[in-house]
Amino acid sequence: MGSVLQLTDVSVVRDGNRILDRVSWEVQPTDRWVILGPNGAGKTTLLQVVSASIHPSEGEAVLLGETLGKIDVFDLRPRIGFASSALARRIPADESVLDVVLTAAYSVTGRWNETYEDVDIRRARRVLAEWKLDHLAERRFGNLSDGEQKRVQIARSVMTDPELLLLDEPAASLDLGAREELVQLLGNYARSTEAPAMVMVTHHVEEIPPGFTHALLIADARVRAAGAIEDVITEPHLSEAFGLPLQVERSDDGRFTARAA
């Protein structure tokens, strides 16, 4: 199988401003990428392009073998799992956790008149169990903690067996315990041979799960470094991207830490 994602000189221009500037990037089916960079660097815009939410102003974006601008994105999007805070805001607060995950089969948020087969329900319950949410199946989404809501979003995003999984700051706003639980679950999932290609955006190296293989560092709308994670998450690269001398360490279990030097 070829690459699941290939960007060639992709730029996004809004009101004359370059939000992304000539980004070239390729993701293979077994890759697990983390995207890092300061606020305003272009990370969210990059994720919007690779989720087929927006088209590039310049350059070429090929997702799952299809070129944006030459395919109906509504046929492409169901093949891409996506979890983000923006999605969480569209989920009805009174929707049950089981239904939040189940409705991914129709790419909708909120039960209406859809009909689901037993195989869909069994699949939803299995995914909930894999993300340690089975005991919350009948709870209302709006009554969950931030950490539980984050895991429900991820469970929803993998419900349809996507070929590409995108995670936009999955650990943002979580307390220490919830963050560590999520990082552990994501690390286990990343190591699975059955997991799809993964791309995760984060602001903090401490949130990078073990098992992630590659990193892309972006600043001022441009890619500053991309490649094997141990070659990119380094003191020189991070210090330059964030404009501050940083001390970066990696523990034996693969976790990173960074602090001012």
C-alpha cells in the first residue's frame, strides 16, 4: 500500500496571509506522527487540510490515494477518523455514550431516524471496552468528565475502522491523572498492528505517547523539521521553533520532557 497522506508544496492563504507556506509531508500506513509547534504556527490549519475539511490554496494534497479538488470529500471523510474539541461541541449533551460512538457509522452527531444493525451495536460496545468506557455506555455525554469525553471522542473516531486517525490536542485541559491514563491508552493503541496511521497535534512533548514514531515541527507556517521522532524532538529544533533555549530529555519508556534551559 502507498502513502495514506502526501502533501506537496501545500499553502493556505487567507486575506493575503499565509497560514501554511509550502508544506510538503508524507505519511505511511504504519506511521504514528505527532505535530508540534507554538500557537499560531499553522497546526490546526494543517489538520484541517489532511481531514479534508478545507482545500489548499496552492499545491497538491493527496489523501488515501485521492487528490483534494478532484473527489467528493463526503466520500473521503468517512475513511478518516477525527477527534477534536470542535467535534465535542457538536455532540448533544443528553446523548448516551453508546449512541455518541454508534452514530459514527452514519457520520452524524445525535440519534435521529437511523437504523443500526446488531453488528454495529456490538462493534460500538467493543470499542468502548477497548477505551475503558464500557461502564459509561448509558451515561449522558454532557455528564462526563473532560477526560472521559476525550476518550469517548477517540472511541467514536475509531468506530468505523478508519484508514487515517487524526487527534487534535486530545490531552488538552486534562488533569494529571486523566492525561496519563489517556497517554497510556494512546500508546497501547499506537503499538497495535491493527491501528491505522495516526497523526496527533499537541503543544506539549509530555503528551506524546510511547509508540509514536515520527514528528513534524512547524513554526511561522512552515515545516522546520520532520522525520523520525528522536531526530526531531531535540533541544536545537525545539529551541529554535519556540524561540527559547530548552532542555529536552527522553526517558527509557520513550516519554519526553522539556523545560527552559
